[in-house]
Amino acid sequence: MQRWQALWPEFAALGVQLVAISPDTPAEVALMQEREGLQNIILLSDEELVVAQMYNLMHENALTDYPKRKLRRTLMIPTTLLIGADGRVKWLEQTDDYRIREDAAHVLAAVKQALAG
């Protein structure tokens, strides 16, 4: 999350609000926000995966090491979205591997291009 925090001024200059949604509990999300010092990023809990279902971002039967043992559970597909003020998705990028997260500099370049076009 620090990579996003570092580029926050550039996103803010474009009028972009950074929001991260996690399947973790609200308490875990709050702890992460405090631990990482994320003042400029909104962190939300989607413990019931409601948002993930709305955007069809479900990864069913993902094999995880959480918490420290192999188990299968439903996770969100790591996805980066640019949603316009009208609520429409302007740009989307996602991975099939729940362990891979998007590079913030790459996303910033894609957002600039999407907003310019």
C-alpha cells in the first residue's frame, strides 16, 4: 500500500481518489491503515464480498496460506478500476493470481491515458 501512498499527490492532482477494498474484517482493515500510515487512501472492508460480487470479481476456491495453513476459500480477484464520476468503469486491469498486485506507477500512467482520451 505504500507504493500507492507515495504516488497519492499525482493521483490527487488528476482528481482521483484512491480506494482499496479488502475481504478482511473492518478491524483488520483499520489496523492495516494505522500500521501502514495510509492517510490519503480510503480502505474499506468487504468481508461479505458484496462489492466483489457486484463487479464480478470473485475467485472461487482459491488456495491460500491464510491463516498459515492451506485452505480453499473465495477471494477477490485483484483488480484495479478507474470509475468515473458517472459511476461507469473507464479502465480496468486484473490478474488471475490473487498474490499479484498492480504496480502503482503503471496504474498512474494508465489513468492519465484514460482521462486524456
